[in-house]
Amino acid sequence: MVEASSVEIRKVNKYYGDFHALKDIDLSIPPGKVTCLIGPSGSGKSSLLRCINFLEEYDSGEVLIDGKLIGYETPGGRRMSRRKLRQMRSTIGMVFQQFNLWPHMTAQENVAEGLRRVRGLRKAEAMERAAQALDRVGLSDRMANHPARLSGGQQQRVAIARAVAMDPRLMLFDEPTSALDPELVGEVLNVMKALAAGGMTMVVVTHEMGFAAHVADQVAFLDAGELVGVDAPARILREPEDPRIQSFLRTYHERNVI
Amino acid sequence: MFSLSTFLDAFWPLTLAARYTLLVSGLGIALGLVIGAFVCVLALSKSRAARTVAALWVSYLRGVPMLVQLLVVFFLLPVIGINVPAIVAAVVTTAIVASAYISEIWRGAILALPRGQTEAAIAIGMRPRDTWTRIILPQAVALSIPQLINELILLVKASSLVSVVGVMEITRASQAQAGVTFRPLEAYLAAACLYLVINLCLAALGRWLEHRMAV
Ligand SMILES: Nc1ncnc2c1ncn2[C@@H]1O[C@H](COP(=O)(O)OP(=O)(O)O)[C@@H](O)[C@H]1O
Ligand SMILES: [Mg+2]
């Protein structure tokens, strides 16, 4: 395992037109730890996550990966070169709610693609490494399948293998289990737990409070673009002080009682 | 009375003429694919000027009847000092008309791809060139096959128009045949059969390609 990255988010603001989507966000993500982002839908969780690999540009503030600013040359300055940005992104894995596998490639080709085009490996070696990555997520018997022939849980595990095969130092997950049938959620969470146990820095947007409670080292709660609180899961999920967190958790529990 | 032997005799000259039908529509679509790709790049460009050029190109070519465009090209080229055979004017016209439709087909196919397809490539650190050649285009091309085949079938039919500038393709050859034999019905029925055979073959090719490229 390569060393794990830290992420430092300082006074980050993000606008969509006039809409203020992220308001002065400050958040420290320690290396090798799991940070869960929770909050109501539309609160800015995805936006914040996507600022970390600059898939979404932030308008002010700083996002530092291992102390290095991403997206801009200097805070508030010029954009960083596309080459440097690609280089930084290649060490940050991302997993999407809709998997976003490439449908015209097999599972193995999906995983090998980044190794070939970004890492410059030769085809045989990339395919070999892809096979190993798929083996680690329990899909060695599904390597030749196209995504359409895989279940949602299997597709999401391929997507995780695709990111992990690049040897990232940081993994971003945007609601990785929200598109899955309930019985398939467990297999994906298990793969994520194994990654966390291996010492990967992980930032996970999730509605799985069980995962947040048991796997996260810290939980950050967002509401209407504000970071309302960050704390250990036991404290923020069991004895929240802020009424907005209390009301969010109450709604969550009511929905899950039935 | 319908004369079966006249009908059958018409097929040989018409089959020879079919080479020109295929030449005009085949070369037309081939060049149309190239020009169409270029127009599509303009249409998807960040530059407003480029998008305007593409929009003008597409709306002129789709808004004016092909027969009129053919006559414009045929009579315009000599005026600007280019003297080329009618067949060249026919191919050029077919190609530029096809390019307008093809660029729209491709633009639609590219825009139909989910945003996440590109985002996954960007997030992994892929270069724009690889993102296009490995992720976007293979999917967009596969997606556009049925419409491209459809366009090709339309071109085969539209190529009958180039008979007016004297290209001896199926339609003009059947007119000539009718004139020689004084039996128009047999000649035109033979022409209809030939067009039908060509287009059924193209439709079958389309289904085969679609099946092969399905993921
Ligand atoms: N591309 C966009 N353009 C305009 N508004 C957006 C865009 N993306 C997100 N938003 C808005 O920003 C807010 C936060 O969105 P998001 O980060 O996706 O929230 P979450 O992931 O917590 O549901 C929402 O109100 C959403 O409508
Ligand atoms: Mg979201």
C-alpha cells in the first residue's frame, strides 16, 4: 500500500451562478482515516466531494492534498496547468453513485484502461494488474463480462477496482450504494471496509448510517451548504448538539423503522 | 400488356448504371462522414463563432431542396472557373448535404452519452485525446450506426436527382431505356426493383453492424 494522503479544506466557497452551494467550508481529513459526509439531499455533499479532485471548481478558499493546492497555482490565483491537474487526479480515486463504468469495455478492460492511458503500462501488464484488482474485490470470475451483464453490486465493485488499481492515496465515494438494491449494498460496503482497514484515506458521502457509525473515524454534517459539525461518529450520531443534525437523524430513523 | 422479357432485359443496362448510383451515394456518405465530423467538432466547440458557422451550414443544407443545391453547384462551379464532370458535382453536392445530417447525428449521439462517462475518465486523470478516442467516440459511433445506415438509404434514393445533370445512374438509365423500347412501365419497374434490392441489402448490413457493435 502506498502512503495515504491528507486533505485540508480551508474556507472553501462554491457558487452555481448566484446560488451559494458551499459556504466557508473548513474540514481536515487526516491520512489513513475514513471521513463520512452526511446531510440532507441538496446540502452540498457531492459538490464538496467533487471539489477535492477539482471535478467541480471552487470559487475561493483552498483545497490542499498533502499540502499541495489543487486546481489553482496559488490561492485565488491562476488555474493550474491541465497536465499537473491530471497528475494530481491520477492519485485520487473516485467512485460514483451510478458506477459510470464504460459499457463498451469488459470489466477487465475498464480497470486496465487507466493503467494503460494514464500510467502508460503495456496492454499485457495492465490486463494482468486489472485481473489482480478484480480478484481483490471478488470478481475474478466476471472479468470478461461487460457491465450490462453484471449486477449493480458487481458493477460498483468493478468501479472500485478501477479506482484502486491506480494505486490512489485517497479515495472519494459519492453515495456508492444509493443506486443498489438493498440486498447488494452489503457486498460493496464490505469491499470499502477492507480498503479502510488497509489504511486508505477515504471520503465517503453516504446515507448508510450503519457504515458511518462503525467504519468512519469522523463524520461531517452538511446542511444548506454549511458544515454544521464534525466529530467522532459516536458523538455526532448518538448525542448531536445541533438541532439540524437532531432533526436529520430523527427523519432518518423514522424512515428506517418501518 | 406487360412484357416480361422487356422487363428482364432492362436489368442489365440498369445494373451497369447502378455503379454510378452506388458511386455517388457511397462516395457521398464517405466524404460526408469526414466533413460531418468536422462540422460536428465546430458545433460542439466552445467558440461561439465556430458554433454559428456550423449552425448556418446545417440549416442551409437541410433547408434547401437537394435538387436545387445540385443545380447551384453544377452551374456555380464553371462560373468560378472550375470545370469538372457532372459526376463530380453530383458527389460534392451529395457529400455536403450528407455532412449536415451526419454532423447532427453525431452531435446527438455524443450529447446522449451520460455525463458520468467523461467524468469517470477525467477523474482517473485521462487526457482529453484519450477520453475522446477511447470513451466517447466508440460509444457515439455505435449509437449512431442505425441513423447513419438510414442516412445512406436516403442518399441512395436521393441520388436519382443527379440524373438531371446527366449522370447515367439508375433513374436516368431507366428513362433512356424507356425511350428506346417505348415501354416505360417495364423500365421503371426494373429501376424500382434495383433500388429496393440495394436498400434491403443496406438495411441488412445495418442490422448486422448494429448487432456486432451492441454492448
Ligand atoms: N451543476 C449545478 N448547477 C446548478 N446547481 C447545482 C449544480 N450541482 C448542484 N447544484 C445545487 O447545489 C446544491 C448542492 O448540490 P449537491 O452538492 O449535489 O448536494 P448533495 O450531494 O448534498 O445532494 C443543490 O441545491 C443543487 O441543486
Ligand atoms: Mg449528492
